[in-house]
Amino acid sequence: MYLYGYTCQEIAETLTSLGRKTKLNNTVWSAGSVLQQLQNERHCGDVLARKTWTPSYLDHKSKKNKQDRNQYRQKNHHEAIISRDDFIAVQRLISNAKYGNRGFLPDLHVFTSSALRGFVSVNPRWAGFKAADYKRASESVYDPAIVLPTEQTFEVNSGDFDLRGFEVARAQFFSSANRVYVTFSNNGIRFSTECVRKLDSHFVEMLIHPGNGIIAFKPATKDNRNSMEWSRQLNGAKVPKPVSGAAFLPNLYDLFGWDSNCNYRIMGFKKHNNDNTLVLFSLADAEILIPNSTIEGDDEEPISLFEEDVKPLGTKTSTFGYPEEWVYSFGNNFYRQAQANELAAFNESDWSVEEEKTSYNPDPPLQVTAQEEIEENIKSMIDGMRQEANNE
């Protein structure tokens, strides 16, 4: 029933109305008791040992084992009453129900050509994929035999002014007002007002390229499963709306090696081509918002890392951190900034946000029972329960 789209509460109400008894011989079911049945690995033929443990021999009170002690699982211990793939599918749906997902098992989708090649579409409400899955999905559309150059060659036209040694000053060192920014924390995403006004849509789709370290947002429709609502109308003006990302953001932090205690702010820019518009963010330009508590240490008096007349950039609770190599420069090499490999494709005129995508499944596809068969089984099961109730 859960695979068919019923919630735990709806299943509980159905079982209660049919007079079915719980494990404790009660006739009233709760959503929690249904959830316990759905998560019982014995239904697919397995046995999980050490679900509880006893911290103290003095009171012998048992506690639920939440990774406090090793657990042991034996597969195919006894005859299963449901298929293993159905059981796995249900566990994935349960783990993501708290993020707003119901009734579907998504695949990863990766762009296969043009400027968006290697970009993977992100579902911000799905926690079933891991960081390595996004990386493998991106790599799957490239020919492994082709080795990209590690050093970039810059092209300059004859007669051009020689700008070697010149740097483009980093925008992060100037006022952040009216700038395109996105800020990631370990449970949410925030956009600047200028950022959301770069695209006409209130809904966007998030794309990531793990290899190039680029995050992109493209316009999306509300019915797009991977869409997120990043803005709303307020007094006739478009304003940013915080986006919850507790399901996906741990993967993002893992993918790029970020510190889960810190927030990351990235300056972006708009790319436009005919009817195609994107907002791009390069992780090379990320600023780290380090909590002051981690800098001050455990002493009452904070440890000063700066001269008395120098104050660090930041907010009341955080201090901005930058890469160490920024200490010795004002910005990026002019040619590196103008001809960056990872962004060069977006300078061409033939890319589109509607490029072809292909499905990528990190695991062998689950052979889940067909919806038609599930529907027939549910009907047969309910009819049988009603018949039993009438006979009693």
C-alpha cells in the first residue's frame, strides 16, 4: 500500500476500519505502528541482530541501538513475504517522506552535450543519492579515453596589449550590495535579491558539475519534480525566499569537502544566450563564514588573530575566511579570468538550457512490483480481510 502511494496514517485508518489487530492485540492502529511494520527487515527474509543494547548491568534497561554498538545482519535467513527490491524501495520512500517526497523513486539526470555537459540535476528534497553518485553521473557522459590538459593555454590576438602580470580585482573585496550571491548552510540555501531578479521564474532547477566546481540555476516550472521556489512577490517586487535543503545539502558539503560547521557564500553572474538564461556560481570564488565561536576558542577572552587597528570582515556571529593563496594577490590572472576552461563553453552561441539529459542510476535498477499488480493485490487483500471480519 505504501508503494502505491498510501501514507502511514491512511494505512493505519484502513487497518483499523477492517478490524485488524496489532502485534499487541489492539484493534486501533497508529501511523507509528504501521511504520514499524514497514521497516521490519524480517519481511524480506533478513534478520538484524542487536537492535537494542543494555548500557548498565545495574538496572538492565535496554536502549534502542542508534549506532552505539555494532549490528549484524544475515540476509536470506528465512522465507520472505515480500521481494527485497520492494522492501528497499519502501525504505527509500520512508527516508525521504520527511522532505516532502511521496510516491516516486527518482533517477539522476545528467546533461550530455553542449555547455551543460556533465551537469547533474539536483532534487533538493531527495536524500537517497550520495556525493559519489553525483560525481559518477557527471563523469558518465565523458569519454574516459580523452585526457583533458592540466595546464591551460591562453590565446591572445596579434597587436593586443600584453596583460600578463595584471590581475582582475576580486569582487568579494568590494561592497556586496546589489551583488548576485548564494549562501549555503548545512540545512538551507539563501539567495540575494539581485540574484533572484536575474531570472523571470519564481521556480528554478539546480544543476551541479562536480568536476568543474560549478553550480547553476535555470528557470523551471512548478510541476518540475526538481524545482525549488527561490522567490516570491512582495508589494509588487520580487524578493528571495529561503530554500530548505536538508535532504541534499549534506551531499553538497561532502562533494566539495566543505566544513559542516560553516556557511559558504558564492558570488555569481548571469549568462544569457537567445532565450536561454542561467545564473552560474564558481566554487573557486567561495567565501567561508566561520562561526566566531570556533575562532575564539574555549577561553573567556577571545584569541586575537589581528592587529588592534584591524578588524576582520564578517557578521556579528561569523568571520569571513578566504583561501590562503589570496593573501599574495588582489585577484585572478587576467587571462585566467577571461578564458577560464570551465566557463568557456558558455561564451559560445549554441548552448541551451533545454539540452538533452540522460538518466543515470548509480545502482542496478530495482525490480519494483508494477502499480497495476499492487492495485490488484491491495483490492484482493482488503476483500479477504472484510470476508474474515464478516465470518467472525
